[in-house]
Amino acid sequence: MGGDGDRDERNSRAPLSRERILDAAIAFVDAKGLTALTMRRLGTELGVEAMSLYRYVGGRDDLLEGMVDEMVDRLHLDPDGVRPGPGEGWQAYLQWLAHGVRGLAREHPQVFPLIATRHPAAPWLRPPLRSLRVVEDFLSTLVDRGFTDERAVAAYRAFSSFLLGHLLLEAAVLGSRTAPAVELTDVARSMPTTSSSVDVRDYPLLRRLEDRLSEDHASAEFERALEDLLDRMERELADDLPG
Amino acid sequence: MGGDGDRDERNSRAPLSRERILDAAIAFVDAKGLTALTMRRLGTELGVEAMSLYRYVGGRDDLLEGMVDEMVDRLHLDPDGVRPGPGEGWQAYLQWLAHGVRGLAREHPQVFPLIATRHPAAPWLRPPLRSLRVVEDFLSTLVDRGFTDERAVAAYRAFSSFLLGHLLLEAAVLGSRTAPAVELTDVARSMPTTSSSVDVRDYPLLRRLEDRLSEDHASAEFERALEDLLDRMERELADDLPG
DNA sequence: ACCTGAACACCGTTCAAGT
DNA sequence: ACCTGAACACCGTTCAAGT
């Protein structure tokens, strides 16, 4: 591969395709933030007029949907560490999946809110585990390893809530570092924002704890809470058997 | 002015104010959804030109910020049930707060994602407990009741993640019922959405569990997980003392 | 002091037209 | 078959002007 000789402006080479567009969109959001993503800007990024994109994506909404789908689909390929085989127990599987999703959130903190916030295709799909394939895999893995239908569904619910709560917060912190986020235009700051002052001085405990609140324990917190969740599931599962 | 004295079109009466604008915006989003909220449309809703709003809100971003602040501020007034007094223990306080936040999410499911998703004023503020006043109250309540600084901060983190994970998912379900959500324009549905089919037939376990997955146990789940969280905190707190 | 009209730059999207 | 130009309806926002 390497020097193939056709140059061009920036990213224009292949004849444009849905996949190329989605990848470009994800990269764009990683770099510039979600609010900066515009059909027209994405077009120029790809060396093409915005209108050309409509042959592949149907519209801005479909574009966002496609980005989410592509990221979620990567779960079955990407997660660092090898996927646990059938002999390894559901704890290993949930650990693997949890770290896979966390990897997505950390690699694409600006895209993750999209995964977390957009309405899934079916009402019973819960972000961030919001693709039929992933959920089928989740449920069948647990059922194969001894979960009743009921426990498997309850596990899906608890696991989704856990991932969403922890990773959305972690992504928010990472994302606000990466991007302009609020891009205050200097002037806009002067408006009557009511109590525009983010002034910790009026709050004695916040002042005392500010440093501690600012410490980053994201990884430790995540592992800890994940362990607790798995323990809780184990206990509930054990309740079923002796019945 | 012929015939009617002082009544007018729709909502125009008071001379416009930040509070009136924010309330109108919240009501608008409750009714029409977040994507429908536009400076121009909000203006006409208030019987005024869009440009008049800029005297009170600084811009669309400040408007959204203001809506979030106002909702979060209601926590100290609204929550059903009376706020536990100093004699009642931190468990009662956290129960009260949890149900207060849940009330917000359920009353305004379309606004809640805003609370959950927008970057807070300080990086260590975690949605949905994202106001200085609320966090000061949270921390001081716990410290007054025997938490060390460290435990109080850890509790704040765990509590935020818990609320965010559970309530964002609950609000998403409620919100998608209330609003057009994706408003597919019939035609847009025909585009090459890759696997546009939300077809459960290919997934045997999903087909078997679909009914069970669709059951609504939001309240029971929430109470259960809240109890578990409080239990966990109690255990950790107990670890501090005998040491 | 409070609101409006007109204007600017930028959007998403459609559609007939180019190659 | 694939992309473009021009156009439409709608945005957020500014600013001089009205009352």
C-alpha cells in the first residue's frame, strides 16, 4: 500500500460511500465536537458538496443514527482482550463487554452522548446496549450460562443503567477537555445569566472539598461499581437455585 | 383598542422576563420536544418577536442553561414529601433527594436529557446534581451525619451515576411516548439505512423475550437499586468506625 | 426602557441539471 | 451513476430604528 499516486485536496479518493461518510463524521466529531457537525462542513471535509451526501445517508438524522450504529457494531470486534469463550462464565463476559463499551466512550467521548441519548429503534432497547445484535448476544450468553429468562432480562436492565450512568459522566469530562464545548464568545458572558457566578466562595463545604472533588478516580470507581454489580447478580442467581 | 380591553393573543401579558421565558421554554419542550425549540418559535409562543428574547437570555445556549438551572433549583422546593430534618439520618435524605430528582425526570422527560448531557459550570459537578447549591447541601448533610470528607465525596459520585443511569433511561421511554421523537416523514424511511429493518425475527432469544423486555418495572427497579446503593454505603461507612 | 424590521451568515433539504 | 448549482424555508444573532 502506500504511495499510490493519486493525491487530491484532502480526503477525496474513493467514490464516496456510506461507510466513508460515517467514519469521516465520527472523526469530525472527535475533533470538533457534535455541534460543529454540519452536512455542509462534512461535505467539504470529504472534498465534496454537501448535497452529494444525501445519496448515501438520507439526512442529518440518519447520519447520526449511522454513526451510533457503527460505533456499537465495533463492540463485537474491538474490545481489547479476547472475547471469553463458552467455558469462561458470565462474569468474564460482562467484564469483557463492560470494558469494551468503556473503551468506546473513552475513545470517542464526544460521540458517546449520542449513543446514550438518541431514541433506540425499539422501545425496549436501552442505551448504550442498543443494537439488536448486541442484546441478542448478551441475553443468549447469560441464558447459556444458567440465567433464567427473567434474570437475564433483569441483568440487561441493571447492566445498561450501570454503563450509562458511569460512562456518560466519564465521557462528559473527557469530552469537555477535548472540545470547545460551550465556546463562550467573550461577550456573551456578560448577559444576565441570573447567578452567572460560578463562585465557590459562598459554599464552605465545596471550598473545602473542591480539590478532592476534582480528583480523577474514574477507573477505580468503574471497576469497583462493576464488581459490586456482578456480586449482586451472583447473589440473586444463587437465590434461584436452592429454591 | 376595540372591544377587548387588555386581553391579547395568547401568552402576552407581563412585560416579558427571564423567568417567564424559561417557564415558557420548559412548557414548550414538554409539549413539542427539544428539537422543536427555536428562538423564533418560542418568541411567537410568547406573543413577541424572537429578537425580544435576547434582552433576557443572551442566546439559545443561555436559554437551555437557564432551563436546566431552573429545574434543578426546584429540587429544594418541589420534592413531594417533606424534606427530612437533621434528626432523620442520611438515608432519609438520600431517599428524599432521589425521589425529588426522579420526579423532575418524570414530569419533564424531554427536558431531562438536557440536565444529564450539558456540561456543568464546574468540571467536578456531575449531572444530574449539577448546581453548586444542591451539591453543597448534599455534602453538608452527609458530613453533618457522620460521613468523612472522603466518604461524602465518594457518595456524591456514586449517587450521581446511579441517578443518571436510571433516570435518563426512564425519561427516554417516557419522552418517546410524549413526542414525535424521530418524526419519520414516511419517505425518509426508504433510504439505504443499511439494515433499516428492526426485525426481531432473526434473533431467536429476542423474539422469545420481547414481551418480557417490554414490561415496565421502572419504579421497582429504581427502588431496588436505590436500596442496594444505600446498603452499600452503610457497609462502607461501618468499615470506617471500628478501624 | 422595551420591542421591532431588516439584514447577515449559516443551516438542512429538494430537484433539475450537468458530466 | 454520481455529483453540482441554484433555490427554498428556516435558523441564530446583530443592530439601528421605532415607540
